[in-house]
Amino acid sequence: MMPVMDGLETFSELQANLVTRSIPVILLTAKAQPAELKSFTQLQVFDVITKPYDPFNLADRVAQVLS
């Protein structure tokens, strides 16, 4: 869990700023219920990686998503 703001609040702040709006955002979350994943898609985040995840493959997954 993130202190002060959660990931969606952080994403909203990034989207509200012209400088950071175009940065691709990948959420790393434990919230993996179908309704939550659907809302992430509707927000147009670049990708969602759900916990638990394999830390040894995380960098490869991010690189694959961003390529």
C-alpha cells in the first residue's frame, strides 16, 4: 500500500499534468477482481501487473509491455 495517495490517485495526478500525461503507466496491484481490472482498462493505464508476481520476470514483463 502506498502512503498518502493510492495508485489510482497517483495516476489521476499524472494524467492531470501536461508534462506527465504521456508517460505510460503500469500498475502493480493486488486488486485483481474482474471489476477492478475493467476499471483499470477504462482508465487507459498501459498495463496492469497483479500480485503475486515473479520478481525475477518483472523487468522482462515491463520491457515487453513498453516495447
